[in-house]
Amino acid sequence: MQLNLPNLPSQSSVSRKLLPFLPILSIVSGCGVGVNVTPISELTNTRENTEVILHGTAIDLVPFLDSGAYQLQDETGTVWVVSPTDLPTSGESLQITGILVDRSIPINGVDYGEIYIEEIDRKTTQQASPK
């Protein structure tokens, strides 16, 4: 019994056909397509020490001696991000990966603590800034 397999294009002809789309594919692959991005408003429902990916715009910058912090804003809210490296510029659109930290500050039975992100990785993106 003989199988009649269809004629498949060679790998080089497929590569040549995809070549014009290479710049578009490289842009799309760098924009977090297929990445599980967490809205900032959902961080309060996320367990401490969880790695998260966020998209947003750097708005407030606070430099420290060897590091710094900045507020990241998306369309759902803001969160502080502590960075071990140089700070982004204000208004810069970012995708960051970081660890969620929840520091409790109880005073007279009231918790004044806040969550923040310890930055692991940061990339500049081409997203529009939130209004």
C-alpha cells in the first residue's frame, strides 16, 4: 500500500515567504503577547511572594542611594515598585516582572500596611499611557 502525501513546500521557501513579516513578528513577540499580565487592582487578591507580570506607566520616581522606587499605573490602579537598578523615566511605558510583597504595619489594631513589587525584570513597551 502506497501513501500519497501532499507536496509540502521546502523550509527555505517558507522562510523566504515569512521574511517580510519578520519586523512585525519581532515587535509582537516583545509586547507580552501570550503573557499572563495581572491588572494592578487584582494584586490585593494575589498571595505574597507570587511572581507577577504588570504593564503600566511609571509615574512617581523616588531615588535611593543604590536603587529606587517608582509608582506603576495601569487603567485599574497604581502600585509601588522597588527597583535594584536605575529608575525608568516618568511617563515611560513598561512591562515588569516582580515579586509581590505585603508588609503589615499594625497600629492600635489597624493595619496600615501596603503591598509593593520587588522588581526582577523591566522592559520598555510601546503601550499608550493611561489617561
